[in-house]
Amino acid sequence: MGGISSRIALGLAAVVAAFFVLAGTAYAGAVIQTDPVEYTFLPGPYVQGLGETATLDNSVSENWHDVVATKNGPDGKPLFSAPLARGGETKVVQGTQYLAAGTYHFICSFHGAGMSGDLTIDGSSGSASPRPSVKLTFPAQSLKQVRKSGVKVKIKATTASKKVKVTAKAGKVTLGTSRALDFTAGQSKTVNLPLTKAGRKAIARPKSVQIKLSAAVPYGKSASASRKVK
């Protein structure tokens, strides 16, 4: 009986701790709680409205846990995820704000399918946030300019998008890659992608090069553009 009582007390402590940790924050979604003793999530249910963002509450546990959806999104990565949280931490479960109504399975990738749960999106309230999306434009530039200054790219966000990375390639050779870029909806940025050592070598002699641009957009669809540069 003592063991059961201890687990009940710890479970109640987890709920109370979650309230104080998350009270006053901007998070309005489900709070996914880890068991303070076992390598499991508390039973839930975990329900939130459309457009809300869930959180992982690992504030009472002493173990490391994360949240990873078992289905992939349009970027080929999990539909939603929270990074690994040490005991005592809470983390935002990014991607949950884009989900349509339905039920979505998740696991702790650190402990496998034995530590799992379900997040249900109630379609009767709110509206899902638009998925991140950008468009790429390949401004006119000569091969001489590319050799000197790198590949120029114009990126426009159709919706708010974070940690967007743009890569330029000639065949299989990576010419250059941008740092992670954040955009508000409708914002445009023109960036130069400095050439890699392999990139400089690949375009040093040809009279023309077909350059392909691609943008990796977390939780959204990738974008691409290409141009033959002389």
C-alpha cells in the first residue's frame, strides 16, 4: 500500500507543480505530463483546441524525456515534437498549433514505444495556425558574380515561418547554405549564400551552371527554384 500511496502523492504533486510552472504563460494547449516515477506519460486525456500549442511537463520527474509524433508532416519530419527535457524542465511541443481535428499518437523517443500517449485536437473551438510556407526567387546574376559573392536568393514568407534554411546546389555539390532564418507573414529577405570550398571548385571552369535552390521549412512544405547561370 505504501508504494501505491507514494505514487498517488507524486502524481498529485506533478499536477500541482504543472499548474504553478505553467500558470501565467502564453501556453493555452494540452499539458503532457510525465510520470514522476515510471518511464511513462500520465494517462491524460490530452485534449486541446485548434491552433493551441501543447507543452511537455517534466517538472516532477528526475528522468530525461521528450515528445515525438509517430506520423510525419509535410517536411518529412514528425508532425510535432518537444526537445529532450531534463528532470525539472518543461518544453514547448512545436507543431501542435498546425494540427487539424483528430487524434495523434506520440512517444518519448528516448524510451521508445513503451512510453506513449495520444493528443486529441478538438475541432469545435479555435482554428489551426497556417503551416509555415515560403517562396524562393532566383534573382538575375552572372556566373562571375556568383563566383565572387556567392548565390543570391530572395525568400518571401507567405505565412510566419521560423528556422528556414536555404541551400544552393549544382548537381550533387552543395554551393552554399544559409543560416536559420525567421520570418513574419509576408516578410521578404534577400540573402547571399557564401560558396563552400567544393562549390567554388565546381563552378570555377564551366561557362554555365544549373543552380537549384531549396528551402527546408520546419513543419511546412519545402520550396524550390532553379536557374541556369552564365
